[in-house]
Amino acid sequence: MTFSAAVSGASGYAGGEVLRILAGHPQIEIGAVGAHSNAGQRLGELQPHLHSLADRVLVDTTVENLAGHDVVFLALPHGASAEIAAQLPPETVVIDAGADHRLDSAEAWNQFYGSEHAGTWPYGLPELLVDSSGTRQREQLRGATRIAVPGCYPTSALLALAPGFAAGLLEPQDVVIVAASGTSGAGKAVKPHLLGSEVMGSMSPYGVGGAHRHTPEIEQGLAKAAGEPVQISFTPTLAPMPRGILTTATARVAEGVTAAQLREAWEQAYAAEQFVTVLPEGQWPATKSVAGSNHAQLQLVLDPHAGRVVVTCVIDNLVKGTAGGAVQSLNLALGLPEDTGLPLQGVAP
């Protein structure tokens, strides 16, 4: 059985990555390919790496052009998805790669995004532990017709720390997360501070002091794993690379927790997960190891001097952090094997 899929925002990085993955998906037939300001252009002019789709002409992102498909991917700026999604039929599987439907709290949405909250959809991070019993978020995605794709930073941060909170090994205060992202995380629109001459050979922080919009999303996911509120300090940084995220997350361990207990919790949490790997002791993750794949790699260590666990997680921000996670969630929604059409291996060098 095949399913028809429309993709909005096809001229951007996220939309282009969705199309790259769907082009190799054996049960998806790509239908309308939408954009806004680039409507009317050949896709090959804007995404020349998508050879099999190069002659597709971009249509305007309207409800009329998206309706009539089994699946609709909305790879649109924050605040643009909700209005379109509300007009699509309830039986259509709508995958929102923007932030519009990620947060449970209307108050947090208004504080960080400054507009009316559009409501909450099932969160598209299948491996996320949502309680101490081992329940995963994937159970909320089976058969779902509305899915909110996580942010790329939250994907890496939640995978890094959720096992420790679900196992009751970590303290919910004084959680510190610092993450470095490739420039594709900022989107494809031209921005002076993202020019090669500005980025090459340099790193810089942004969204410092709890200002980044992914802060409440990370706290929301960790709180579900912990069963209580979790308070974080999150600092994102811009790295001179096109794609990838390296997240370093630390949290205080509960009294008496040992390094062996920590490792056992993380290894048990991900032992059956094909897209998340806890590396052998002493081997640390690198972004190049997951480039192009829907994979996350982690390593952890106990810092006995500070009484903290230190967890490093790497993902490809455009695959596991966006498009790959979206297709993984779609497979669950459609009742397909979770890995259908998804790249399992990275590329090197």
C-alpha cells in the first residue's frame, strides 16, 4: 500500500530534507511540493541534490494544494502552520515541523513565542521515556493524525538526559545544557551573521540567559520523564559546520548514585532502540559519525568531584533532529515498520 504525501516549505532546508528521505521511502508517493515566495520555480533550481524531483514545479502553500493527500508535512516558520493545519481534514496525517503544536502550556507558548497557543499535538520523539515504568512516547504516535516534530536541540537534550530522570537518579534542579549546532539550524534565509566569512573559524553563543525558545520544550520533556518539574539552564552556540548538533548536558546525581548505576540506566533505556546508541566506555561521540543518518550517539560519565553526570549526545539536526524524526513518527502513525525509508548509517569522511 502506498500513501500520497504533500510537502510544504520545500525550498528550505527542513522541507528539502523531508523530500530527500521520502524520495527513498518505498510506501510514499510524493504529491504536491509547496513553497511560498519560490512558488512557480523548478525544485531543481533550489534543491539541485534532489535529482529525481528536479523537474517538479513548486506550488503555493495553500490548503487547496495540500488537501487531498494522505499525509501533509508542514515545514513552515513558527506561527504559520496552525492556520493551515486547522483547515485540513481530520483524517489527514499532518506532520508539523514547526513549533506551533509542541508545548503543553499556553502560558509558556505566549511567553516565548508571543502569540496565541494553537494547541498541543502528540510529540514526535518515539524513544522519549515519559515515566518511570519505561513507557515511550511512541505509544502516543501509533495511529496519530496530528504530530508535532520536536525541535532539534530538544531532540538531543531529551535523549541525553531522560533515562536518568526516568530512573530517579538525577536531581531536578541545576540542570545545565550547552549545545553547538551547525548553521543549517537557522534556516535557509539569507542572514549576514551566517555568511561563510562570519562563521568560518568562529563559534558564538546566542539565546543566552534562558531566552531560547527551546527551553520550555526541553523542560516539558524532562518533567514527563522525571514525574516532577525540571529546571534547566540552556545555552545554544553556533558552530562553523553546515549540519549536526553536539549537546553536552549535566545534572546533579542523587545521593549515593554510582557510575555503574548511571551506565546501566542509559544502556537499558536504549538497548532496544535502533536509532539511539550508547557508545562503549571511553568512546566519545562526534557529529561527523551521524551526518546524514537518523541516528543519535551518546556517551556518559560520572564526574565525582562535582557530583554530576555528564552526557554528550550527537545528532544530525536535519535528519534525527527534524526530517528523519518526522518520517520515523509518520511510520508509526501509518502502522509501518519504524525504520521504513530511513537512513540508518552515517556518511564519512
